[in-house]
Amino acid sequence: MDDIFISLLYPTKEARELHRDAAARPDISDRVCDALGLTEIFSLRTSMLSDFFTEDEEILRYRQKTFADMLAVQELRQTLDAIYPVLADIHELRHMESESNPAESYLYSITEIELYVSCIDTLTKGLSPVRDRLSDGAFAALADAVCGLSESDYYKELNKKLTALSQRVHEVKSVTIGVNLDAGMVPASAGVISVNAEPFKSGKILDKILRLSFRNDASTCIAALSPLKKGGQSDNASEAMTAALHGALEEIFRASVKGWRSIVGEYVLDHTDFLLQLLPEIEFICKATSVIERLREHAGCAASFPEIRPKEEKAFRTEGLYNPRVALAISDEMVTNDVSFDEAGSIFVLTGPNRGGKSVITVAVGACQAMLQLGLPVPAEKASLSVVSGIFTHFPEEADDTIDKGRLGEECARLREIFNAVDGYGMALLDESLSSTGAYEATYIAEEILCALAVKGVRGIFSTHLHDLALATGRINERSLALGGGAVDTLVAGMEQGKRSFKILRAKPDGKSYARDIANKYGLSFENLMGEHLK
């Protein structure tokens, strides 16, 4: 079976190769993953989450089949968990082999073949029984490939030869060394006389007593040549002896091992390479599946595969949206919201009381978009989404104050950086930006930024305490629409009877009502304060 290509994340070899070019991937950085809480909940060890983002719709649909199979067929997780450490061992063995001497290299090649056979056997036993329950995606292709390999005559012959050779090699526990002496008792020549399946026995009297045997035989040492790996031997002497022994073993195994390797080496490299390519994919798939399962187990949470809409449509329509990091951190039932961008609002100014859910929903929008572009179910009951060219965030925890610029200067520099990087297919999420300056200055600067982003056609949310900014959307839209840009609308974090509802409503803000509710709640309204005095 020549030129095997199997990937759990990419439908074709060309798609995978193109994805490896960072320029072909959407601009969703590790910094953004941190800000959205995705780095924390996915917790990858051998790769970065940003390595897996794509805006290729064919790749996303292919991945949706992969994750649908993972979620529906529990045995797949067990199989992947079983082969992951085997593939990791093969990867480590390749590295060790590149730095080994010839004798070690031959042994490594045999071990690699053993691991390869173990991997194929595990995959075959794990995938064959569930083949009829799989979609026509990645796992079906993997099942067919490994079953074809395991049933091939070459693979069966490989197993037979491997059993005989590995038994011979792995049974080596000691060698018998012969030394010829000249008339002056000086070593004239030396060599390996035999390779033994048992280690030699000590000739010390105490060891003989413990064995209850005083007989000397061919496997009993009567005098040690040199204390290997002990202080009585110099490093040079130890290296010389080791090199000599490796050279002798190389000669012994040359005929069988070296000949074996030349026959199967190319075969094994070709047939293990396609498996090694799966190593980072398996970790990502297993971790992501675990995240989705945990979300679905949480009260009030759904995780659904979104409908993928054309990029040009700039669709973002969700029902029952929530923040996945918050859901996994609390035990209470999640409050969900419906959030959609449309022609009347491609950017939203989100206002409301402190700790009323503004930051939470802003992150939820970004996490939903990012999870779409990983090919995953998203944190919503229902979603219809287009891919974005990038996600850009400006959150308080991302602030990087400097002595030269100060906080406001840093914020402005970062906002300018975001504006330069985002295009008309991008998403910008700004949370309490410009809070380092007064309300008048902040509102003016924010109005300029929002208008410019709207003209570009960016989708996004500006979560803010600046209620005057929300009231300025009419003025912003007048400028933006005149230049062919998008519209800015408002969202509000709701209050019910003085309590935060965490519901996000598409409505005009009423800052005074929030303030009035809070004042009444804490007994700080004029009527509360002066009640006794006015009687």
C-alpha cells in the first residue's frame, strides 16, 4: 500500500500541507486563546491551540464528521488513548536512533517495527468492530487503511520474521569474551566467543553460598575484567571497552539485523510516518472531545455543530449562547443568550451594570467563533456561522503598561494595532477599553474607533461602562453608512428588580435605570436616605 495518507483533521494531503503555512491560517493568536479562556480548558501539552484554526470550509466539515464519530462511538476514544503512547515512543525512538551508534541503531529499528506492529494491531482491533457505525469521514478511512495493512501478505510475513529476530535479539543477556595471550601474558587478540541468553553468574564465595553451589561452569565469572561504570575505570577506558563491544555485536548481528533492516526499513518508514503524523491530531481530538462532553453534562448547556455559512455572508446567529470557561468553572445552571449580528448591527456597544455579564457574553461570542474554526461543536443550542479571517481582543487582563506610554498610551497603541490587522471579515472584541481615562475623552476616542471599524465591515462587540457611547450610535452610523460601512447597534445587560439577570437584550440603554435600581437595592436613593427626615 503506497503513499498512505490519513488525517483525522484534513481531508487531503494538500490541505494539510497548505495549513502548515501560518499565512494560510486565520489570525487567531495564542494571546487571543488565552483571553477567551480556551488555552485553559483545552490544556494541550504537545502543541498550541492556534496551530489548529482554519477558515477552510471543507476542512471544517471534515472535522465535524471526525468529532461526530468521537462523540457517538465511545470505543474510538479508548483506541486513540491506547495508540497515543505507542506513537510517542516511536517518535522518541526516531530521535534516539539519529544519535546512536550502528549497533544501537539496528536494535532501535527492530523496536520501532515492534511498536509499529503493536500500533496496527491495536487500531485494527479497535476500529474493525465499529466500522459500520462510523460516518464516511476520517475514522472510516483510517479503519480501512489499517485493516488493509494488517491483512496484507507483506504484513503477515513481517510479523513472522519479526518474532524470530526479536526473540534472538532480546534474549541476549551476556556475551562470552575470549582473550589470547602472548608468551608474556600480554593480550594479543580478543573477541566474542558466544552470545548468551542468560547473564553470567558472580564467582564470589558469598554468592556461591547463597546459591548453594560451588561449581564453576561456563557462565560463572571467576575474575572480573574491569569494574564497568564504577570509579575504578577512567572514562576513556570505559568508552573504549563499550566501543569495542558494540563493534563486535555489530559484526555478529550484521548478517541478520542489517540485512533485515535494508529489506523492511523503507517499508516501515513509509508506514509509520503516516501514523506519526496523527500524534498531535490525536491529542487535540481527545482533549477537544473531553471539553465538549463536559459541557454537555453541565446543567443548561448545549454543544451543537453549527451550520457553516459562506464567508461572504458574515453570518453570526446563535441561540442559547454561553461562555464555556464559565460553564466549566461553576456548578450553577448557566444563563444563556441569543446573539446575532446582522445588517442593523455588525458591531454592538454593550452596556449595563458592573458584573452584569458584559465580559462573559463578549468572551462567549469569541469562544463560539473560535470553536467553529477548530471544527468543533459550539457553546450554543443552535448556531449559523461564517468563518472570520481573524479574532482580535482587547481585554483588561491583556494590558501591558509601560513607563513610556502609560496605561492610556498602551491602550491606544493596542487598539491601533488591532485596527491595522483586522479586515472586513474579521472580529474585534473590546472589553472596557479606554477605562484608563475620563468618560469624555474615552467616549470620543471610542466613537472614532467604532466608526472606523464599522466602515471596514468588522463584526464585534465593545463592552463598556460608557453609556454616552451607546447613545452616540446614531451619530456613528450616519458617518459609517455614508461611507458604505456597517451599522452599530446596542446591547444591554439586564436588571430585574434590582438584581442582575445576566440576560443580554438588544435594546437601547438606560443608564439611569441601572443606577436607580442599584441605589434602591442598597438603600442609597434620596427617598431611602431621607425617609426618616421627611416624615
